[in-house]
Amino acid sequence: MYEYYQISAQELGKNAKTPILKLGDSGEVFYELALEMVNTIKRHNAEGRPTVFICPVGPVGQYPIFVRMVNRDRVSLKNCWFLNMDEYLTDEGEWVEKSHRLSFRGFMDRAVYTQVDPALLMPEAQRVFPDPHDPENLQRVIAAVGGVDIAFGGIGINGHLAFNEAQDELTPDEFAALPTRVLEISRETRVANAIGDLNGAIDAMPKKCVTIGMAQILGARKIRLGVFRDWHRSVVRQAAYGEVSAHFPATLVQRHPDALIITNANAAQQPF
């Protein structure tokens, strides 16, 4: 059982059920994500087509590179839609304030939208976050713009994509159909995020969130997932080789026709 944990760095990717691209350091992973974003936008702009991305806040290292490329190459984002995956909520079910250090909306403003030359930036209406009071809005936007081109993201410690936490009681098909919704964040996710974001202050972590659904992620034409942390060594193996199940949501990506996990050399190492 769990033989995939014993796959060496050299063998990682061989016979994987989700393809794996192995790179060097984390900067290469972030560059690869940023380059795919920019190249897709350039191609679609040349063809007169809109570009629609599902965007994470984690990983985030691609955004400074993306912004630099956009400003340097004068890449217009006017016909782009950035649909963010999720946002933390207060105990009352409202978005945390943009000024909150954990706010994903605040991060995107600081790291992307205020850094792109205003002459190139898309209208604010095309920067969409899931709304806890109208979760269906995200799907309406996706339908109106003709679908999602690429869902970018990472993989959580329990295999979650966005905040789609494991639900062992569901079949893979039931889990794959989950819509955008409000939910409680599992303690294991809160612990992992507290270590990375709040220096271990678990009790200060929000307990609720609004997340894009698995249906929207899996419905994208392409899926690109970046992994780079120490604990991603086990996560990447389970995601790419494990049994498809609602117990480890990233395994559902195995059934997608154009998905790729991009790993640095650190996360490619054998877990134990």
C-alpha cells in the first residue's frame, strides 16, 4: 500500500496517471506558469479571442514574473478574465477585508492589479472572486465568456484543489460535480496554512471560505498545478499515482485530458 511514496526522483513521472514536468528550483516552476499565462494571452489576442484563467493565491511566485512580462512586452489584458479560486471568510460568512493579511483579494490587488500598467489592465469587472452570497455567479461568468482556458493552482496537503476539501463519503463523480460554495476549512488545512502564513497561529486562521467548485476546475480546457514544498514530495506522488477518489481531490485530475503537474527538484525527491 502507498507504494508510490517509494518512487525515486529519477523515476517520478514514469507511468504517471497525471503527467509531471520536473524542473530545477522553484523559480523555474514559477517561470513556467507565468510563461504559459503570457503566451496564451498573446496567442488569443492575436486571434481576437478572450482569455479566461482560474487563478490561485498559492502558488504566487508566478505573478511578479507575469507582471514583468506583461509590462515589458506590452501585453494587453483588456480581453482577459481572471477568476480567482477562493477567499477566506469571517465567522459571519463575509469576505475578510482586503486589508487582512490573508485576503486573496488584497493579495491580487497588491501583487498584480496595481503592478500592471493601467493602459494594459483589464476592467475591474473581469477580475472575479467567488461570492459567498451568490456562488452561482462564477459559473454564469464562465458560461458567458465561453469556458475556462486554463485552471492554474497548487495542491494542498490533503490533496485539496482551491478549498475543495476531501469528502470520503462521496464518489469521485459526485465530488467532481461539486459547485462553487461556502464551506468550513478542515483543521489540517488550517494548520498547514497557519505554518506558512501566520507563523503557526492556528487559532487566528479563518475557519470559513468560499471556493470555486471542482466542476469549474475540472471543466477547464487545461489544468496546470505547481508544487515545490517539502511536503509536496508525498502529495505529488499520491496525486499522480494514487487511486482516484474524493479522499484526495487532486487524484481527480488524472481523468482530465490536458493536465500537468509542474514540480521543482525539491518536491520531486522521495518522501522517505
